Amino acid sequence: MKYLIVGLGNIGEEYKNTRHNIGFSILDALADASNIVFDINRRYGAVAEYKFKGRNLILLKPSTYMNLSGNAIRYWMQKEKIPLENVLVLVDDVALPFGTIRTRAKGGDAGHNGLKHINEILGTNAYARVRFGIGNDYGPGQQVDYVLGLWDDEERKALPARIEIAIQLIHSFVTIGLERTMNQFNNK
């Protein structure tokens, strides 16, 4: 079985380790822990292939920038013949407190331009997504700076443990399915 695991983020050094790039950070941590390397010269993104308990995972960090993520997802779904139910998107969420992890089978974009584009390109919002809370500790008119900002010291210390839970969640998704994964991880 093949799965497409997509971490949303923006390419470029100026976005590295920002809150908005948590999807990239989770996949980077998974790759590091698994001794695999992303091929950065693939179409529409950096791609790594990973095997876990008999499942083939295609890890994708789109190079399309956040707002055009749907193009990369559609391309890799078609290229690898991966059905929608085997797609998992990792995304930041300002509506959740820092480190909160919520998995959903479908949903709106909640103002997130990456999800909005994916919904438009795929023609549906019925795909699994992991919403990683980045908090909303910003004043009026400061959301963009906050989202594109670096983690503060306290967040940076707590981040590895939260990312490890997200990796466990990915493994759960590909082995026991979405429903059981949501039951197991949505309260952690």
C-alpha cells in the first residue's frame, strides 16, 4: 500500500524553522530518525520514500509555496496512483494552542491558504489532515509576522516531543487507519 504524507511549508532559508513550516519540520524529523534523505530535485517538491511495516510512504514537502500546495499533491497522487484516503496533510493552525495536535478526516480551510488551494485543486475537503497548533500570541494585524516568525525559546524546547507525537500519529495512520488514529491521538 502507498501513502502520500504531505508536510506544508514554504521553501527558502527565510522560512526554515518558522511556525508556518511545521509540516516540513515534522517530515524532516521523520526522515532524520529513519536515516532517509529528501531528493530536492523532484517535480513539485522534495520527496523521500520511506517503508514502515510493509507500507510505502511518499513524503512530500511541496516546492510550490504554501498557497499552491494543491498542485504538488495532485501531481504526486496521480504519479504514484495514491487514493485520496491514503493522503495525510500536516499543517499549522493558529486556532489551536501551541503543540496541540488534532487529526480530522475532512474540513474547511479555516482561512489557511494552503488548505484552501488543496480543497480547490482536489475538488474536495475530504482528505485527512493533522492540524498542529502554533498558538495565536499576536496582536491585531500581526498574524503574518507571527506565523512566519521563529519559535520562541519555550516553544523550541517543547517542540521535539510534540513532533515525536506527530511522527507516531503518521505511523498510526498508515497502520491502523484514520478513525482509530483520531481516537488515539486527538486527546494527547
